[in-house]
Amino acid sequence: MKKNIYKLCHILLFLLLSTSNKTIFSWNQRITYSFDKIIYVGNIVFPQTVQVIPQISLYRQGVKIKSETDHTSKKIQFTISDDKDRKTIYLLITQEVHPHIKDNTIQFLKINNKQSYKLYKMELVNTKKTINTLQTINTQKNKKSYEWIISEEKIAENGKIPDDALIIIFNPDFVQNLKGGTELELPKIIIKQNILEIAGGSEEKLHEEEVILLMSSLDLNLIHSKITPQIQQKPSKKLVIAISDQEK
């Protein structure tokens, strides 16, 4: 009986998520991809002990981010874009996020600063390695190398989430750390090896929490757009992909 109810919850949740394409509040968000933008690939890596990777909701800049789940390699992969000149990205992992609304306008997103969360500041820095060539000792070659400097931060006293933060609705206690990263890849989000133990001792418990988090994300889905790419040509002859709401 319990398993049938669990399956029914998944079916109802899928129907709700697949039909919630419109937003109640408008942020007037319009994201433009051009050669002035850079695309970062992100990965959430699970241990091999998890048979079925849970579905996770991700948001940034008023948009719900599409992700791909690979149950074989045990990871969730997604992409985000950012300005080439901006090298700092905030990452928030928490179970609940709420909009701060004034005069029917969303001012910002926030959390209760007493709730469990992990807020990371990721800064991409360019380091140069000097390598001596074999031809001559006096000749040197500069090689560019990139690394992410990661620090854990505290949320503001009013609970305000940093602007443009990548938000992941997930239990922060499941996260071990952030690791690695390159010029085009965000640091990997490493999930703890004992996630099933923390979740309650079984994968069934993990997926029960998955359903709860996805249900709690329905309000966020209403204020975040689902996006479809549209190729346009600007007068500057740059290839631009404008992102707009899906329309039925």
C-alpha cells in the first residue's frame, strides 16, 4: 500500500511539473547568449551506492535550469551562462527558498537564515605557470592555468540570497564538498558516500525526501521561466541566442 501511494505521488508530481509552464510574477528576465558570454558545465556527483539518482531542481536568474541525469555514471549535469568578465559565482544549496514580494513585485529571493544551507563563493582565477624550454635556459614559456577558489559564506541577516546565485533545492547535509573545476567547468558538487544512511537508512527514504523537495519547489517553478533558445542576428553581426518563455 505504501509503495502504491509513493508511486502515485511521483505520477502526480510529474503531471504538475510538466504543466506548470507559466509564471504568476514577472521579473522581466531576458537572458542573451552571445560571444560576450561563457558557458559553464556543472556536475553533481553521487556515490555508486545510489541506484536511482534523485531529481533535483536548479534555478538561476529567474530561470529553471534544465539538467540531464546519468544513472550509469551517477551524476546530474547542467549548464549555466555568465558574462566573460565576471569570474565570481555564488552557489546556494538548501531545501526551501521564498520570494520577498512588495507591491506585487519580487524584490529578491530569500531563505530563513536559521534553516540549514550551504552557500559557496566560487571565484575563477588565472594563474600562470612558467616553464623552462629545452632549447635554452634563458627562454621561458608562459602557460595559462585556471582554478576555482572556493569559500563557504554566511547568508545575509535578512536571508537575502546573492543576486544571480545558482540555487539548488537539495538537502545540504548530503553535500560533502566542491572539488576541481576548469575554465569551462564549475567545481563538481560531491555528494557524501553515506547519503543513504543520512537520509534514513535506505534509498526509499532518499526518494521520499526527493518527492517532498520537488513538491515544495512548485511555488518556485511558478516564478521561474522554462526556456527555449531562439537564434537571432544582431546588427553587430554577433550570434545571439535570446531566451524567452515557452508558449503553448
